[in-house]
Amino acid sequence: MTLNFKTEILLEMMFALIGLLALGAAHGATVSSTSCTNSYMCGQDMCCRATDGHVVSDEPMGGFGPVFMGDGHENGTCSMKKAQKGEVCDSSCKCDTGLACYRPVSGVCCPPMRCYDEAYVQQQHAYWNHCMQDPNCAIPP
């Protein structure tokens, strides 16, 4: 099978573009120009990030966002970079390797889910699973 010159050039350009996109994604670059106000607008395994790189979410108010925060939502751009330790995460914006998305047990309603070390999250799950079965275990006020 022989390809004509135009087809060969087109294929080379396409492979070069795919390589650049893969390189950018591996380094956490924003590879989409889709505007967003939360990661659910971006698609699976993508995070909504502001121009300074932080994750944009309505999670700081437990997912109620503008209902309690007023009109102060923030715009961002969809990114392939996963959430890092301490950043807000959710089922769309997943944590990077070695981290887990966790909402701490709190007496105050709905702290945001954030990325924590996986070992810490496993320890917390074990503690609270045991605590819920122990009538003497104190739950945060």
C-alpha cells in the first residue's frame, strides 16, 4: 500500500499533535479549552481548574455552592491534571496516585471532599466503621 504525499504529511501532523497532547496531559497541562464552573462539566477524569491552577468547585459549601455562597462562583478550564493532596475532589475530579478522595467526619455540615494520603483514609474508614458500632464512641458535635 502506498500513500500519497498529502496523506503522509497529514498522518505525520496528526501523530505529532497526539504526541503533544499526551505529553501535556502527562505533565498536568490543560488540554481542553472547555470553560467550566465545576468538574462535572468537564467529563470523566477531568478537573475544572482556574488560571492559577487550583481546582474550581462548588464543593467548599458541601456541594451547595451558589445557594449559600451567592453569585461568587468561579470560572475555569477543563484539565486532565488530577487533584493533588489537599485539593478539592469529587467523582469526576479524581485524586492523583497514592491519594484518596475523602470527606472528614465532622459535627459541622458537609466539609468538602479533599485528597488525602490513601493510608490515612483507610485508617479513618476503619476507625469510623468501628465507632458507628460502638455505643460509647463519641461522634463529633
